[in-house]
Amino acid sequence: MALSRIGKLPIAIPAGTEVTIKDNVGDVDVKVEDGHIHVAPANIPNASAKHGLYRALFFNMVKGVSEGFETVQEFVGVGYKAEAKANGKQLELSLGFSHNMIFVMPDEITCETINERGKNPILKMRSYDKQLLGQVAAKIRSYRKPEVLRRKAGKAAGK
């Protein structure tokens, strides 16, 4: 039985983070020893196939509650605007449509926007849930893809 290289690695528990395991759910056995989480495949068929997956999920959970995750998106396009409202729980987007779009953030995510004159608006989102953060970022990206402009060199660039 081949073990996952990722699955064999112990997960260090940062100071100030508490880990409790209620029941071993899934295809792995989980143990907390010496400030580390150890994941091993259970004694059932095909358990080693999910060994690395569960270890990665546990690692993301520990990192999420101790440090958190952040994603940064830049809105590239003429007239594109983004503004965070309601203490980072709503996002108002102006993406060249006839009306502005209001995106309500899930409770687990907070957002902030950076609008500097002459630069593209930047959206920063933070959460402890990596999967949800990526899903929301993909949803916002799907509203309008970035404009791709070929900018030719000006007069001064040729000299």
C-alpha cells in the first residue's frame, strides 16, 4: 500500500490555536500529538486514495483559523469601478453595464477596495475558508472578463 507523500507530513498547530477531533469521519484516522496533527489512512479499501486530500483540507483549516486567507483582484477596464459598502459585506461593481451590480458577500468573507486616481480599482477579500474565498473570487471574475487592449508605443518611445 503506497502512502501519500503529502499525507505523511504532520501539520503543526500554531500557538493559540486549539484543535478538537470529535469523530473520525471519512477514510482517515486523525490524531493530535505533540502539537501536531497526524493523518493516516483508515483500514478500509481505497482509504489511501484520499489520504493526501484530507491532510490538505486539515492543513487549510488550521491555516485559515490561525492566519486567514486573502485574495487580491484588479478590475482592468475603462470605467470599471468597485466599492465596498456595509463594512465590507457588500460590493458595488460598475463594469460597463447599464446598471451597477451589488454583490452580497457571505458572512465568512470581508472585502475592502482600493481606488487610487489613475490606477485600476483593487479588491481585497479575506476569509478563513479557502474554498469559499476562491469560489466567490471566481464568481466576481465571471461577471466581466478584463478588457485586453493593445497599447502601442507613443511618439516618445520611438526615439
